[in-house]
Amino acid sequence: MRKIGVGVLGLIGGVLLAIIIQDILATALVNSGRSPRELGVVTGLLMPILAVLGAVVTVMLHSRSGKHGRDQAADD
């Protein structure tokens, strides 16, 4: 159950990171006056890719940390 929670937090973090990157790219494109079609496809795929990547990375980091549940409570 804890892995699901960590995965959801990673998913949210990935979505937030994608929004920040898309905002930076959009601002740069508007200021330069250029809008290549390929970049539109990349920005469209950026959010789902980073969301899944964030979930996978956080679950992997959580499982590598080795301190879960009762083990962590015993250390406190």
C-alpha cells in the first residue's frame, strides 16, 4: 500500500515537472517567434512521459532505501 502512495506522489511530481518545462519552452518559443511542429508533439508527450517516469523513479528509490514501515519506527 505504501508503494502505491509513493507512486502517486511520484506521478504528481512528474506532472508538475512537465508543467514547468512546458511553461519554459512555451515562453522561449513565444519570445523567439518560432513554433516548429515537432516541438508541439514533444510538449504534448512530455506530461505523460514525465509522470510515468516520476512514478517509476520514486518507487525504485523507495524500495532501495530499505527503511519501510516498522523498521523506520524502530529507528526513531
